[in-house]
Amino acid sequence: MNTMHGWQQTGPGGTDTLFWGELPRPRPGRGELLVRVKAAGINRADIVQREGRYPAPAGVTPVLGLEVAGEVVEVGEGAGTWQVGDAVFGLVAGGAYAEYVLLEAELALAKPESLDWAEAASLPEAWMTAWLNLVVLGGLTAGTRLLIHAGASGVGAAAIQLGRLFGAEAVYATAGGPHKTDFCRQLGATLALDYRTEPDFGARLKALGGVDLILDPVGADYLERNLSALRPDGRLVLIGLMGGANSTISLGTMLVKRLSLLGSTLRALPVERKMPLAQALRERVLPWLLAGQARLTIDRRFGFGELAAAHRYMEDNANLGKLVLVAP
């Protein structure tokens, strides 16, 4: 069979542009696995791409979806010891909202029997993003004072737990509404601030001694308050622009406090840089999850036919943790 079905678009825009249609079934190249999709994680990046503001990298399918769990149905040359029938999960550059998707063999992880398909699909993007930006770029170590914005998101939930597991001195979070701040505290946040009722998190955290490291998917709206909250030699890692792309920056504050501002995206990194992140997920995060030291954070599972509803649910900021599409 040379065709499959997947979620496509008539053009950039809202959920009304999505349709389930026929398209060519991919063939695995060297080092690739063809996976029959059992579940696919939903991410904010998918919505931004659907709107036309985050195009797929060159050579990558325009079909949405960045994380997958499923069964190997075909193995490309040089794909190691993977075999047809293996249950795998992992990060893909695109295409998970379909019946089949290509997965780099070097990024594939064996699905533990104790995790179902949706649970496995909920892990790669959130935990690899958190690891890249907190550990690799942010230098997270025991004793770090940490601030996580959008703490009730999939990435935020992973980041709060990662801070706790690394022995952070304090893990602060921001989120919208008491149900979300409660969720952040349940995950291990030292203090969770509701940005709707306490918007000046910068002053509040500065009064508490400040923070060393901030993970921020918001951008422009938070920049000044982020810089205020940072202690000398602090690091701000920017991973999204939900609050805008343009802002003025206080170079004097940056200079006097010796601050670092880092921009980061995971999707466009070459496979060689993603491999250590997959290794960390396999060797560090999975053991924590399986031992109960960290928890899965799936809010809702949607059927593959419910994609529009799933996207609207995320756009309404209703989710606590991850959303996952589950194949029939």
C-alpha cells in the first residue's frame, strides 16, 4: 500500500482548515523506522504551525505532530537492531497526526510494557524540551533557584518535576487560575503564582531572593519582569512567544547583573543534538517515572477524529499537562 490517511490543511488558519485525507505513505530511508501510529502528542507548536506562524523545517512533511508512540512496520537500512513489531515512541520533526510516520532510529525508545500508547506519546516533546533548556542550556544543578512560566502546560509540568528531581533550592511557577496553581504545587512547585491575580511576579520573586534560571514560553510581555526576578549571573531561556515577539530590553540590567538571555527551539536541531536528549529520557526520566519519582501528566485523550476539539481545548488554555490523540 502506497497511501495512508492523515490530518492535512486547506491552508494556514483555524481548526476549520483541518481535514482527514489521503496522502502518500512515507518509506523509511537510511536510519529511519516507519511506525504505525497508535498515539500522538499534541503541542502548542502544532497550533502555531497550523496558524502558519511556525512552518515545518525544509524537507519535513507539513503534516502536524511532533511526538508519537506506535509499532514499527518497516525498518530502513542502518537502523540498528530495531525490528518489525517493536513498540516504540519518540520525537519526530513532523507527521505524527497520520496513520504512519517516520521516526529516526537513533531517537526511538522502546516503550515499557507498563506504559500505554498514550502515556508513551505524552513524554518526548515535554521532557526533552525541559531537559534541553534547563539542564543542557540552563545549567540546572542542585541548589538552583528556578522559575517556570506556564507551569501547568506539558513542558511546564515536566520542568517543575525536573527541577525538584535535580534538587533545586526553590521551584517557582506561574499559571492562570487556582486549579492550575494547585496543579503546579502538586508537582512540587515551592510557590505557584496566579498571573491573573498577581501579575507582578518579578517584584514578588525579587523580594523572595530572586531566581537563577527562568524557562519562558511567553516572551515580550514577561521580559522586563523576568530580568527583575533574576539574580546576578542568572539565565533566561526563551522557548516561545505566546506574549509577543518584540520588546525593549534593559541592557543596563543585563550588564550590571551579568545576565544571559538564550533563545531555543528543539525541532530544528540536528539529530546529533537530539540524541543525548533521547538518551536522557531513556536513562534518567523513564526510571524516575517507572519508580514513581515523577508522574505522567495526561489531562485528556482525544480520538484521532477529534483533532479540532483537542486543538480548541489547548487554545482555551484548559489543559493541565498533556493532551494526546489516540488512534482507533
